Amino acid sequence: MRLDKYLKVSRLIKRRTVANDACDAGRVLINGKVAKAGANVKVGDVIEIQFGSSTVRAEVTSVADHAKKEEASDMYRLL
């Protein structure tokens, strides 16, 4: 699954366009490397998102095309 879509479906970022912009700005890392919006996300990857002065680290636990609001937090584990 594309990184920008995963960030939106998992609700780590609310909108796909915002996720795309964050990737273009170099604020999203997968396994310690800067990732583009089209990068492939798989189970076990560690995603790091920089929001201003704070950073969110999450490990991908599942990948799904659609997720309800209640199920979205089950797609990752915060580190």
C-alpha cells in the first residue's frame, strides 16, 4: 500500500493530501529513511512522522484498504 494512503486509512494523518505534502517535505521516514508518498508500506515497518517539534513513531501491524474509526488504531502500534 502507498505510504500516503496508509497514513490516511490508519488516521495517523487526517487527509491524504496532507500526508502527501508531509512526505514531499521530507517529514516522514520509513525504517529511518526519508520516504516519498508512493513508497510501499508493509507489516513490520517503522514509520516516523515529524509534526513541528514533536515526533510520532509507529510500527505497522496490519495493512488494509479501508478501516472504520474504531479499527484504525489497530493498524499500528505506537513506539
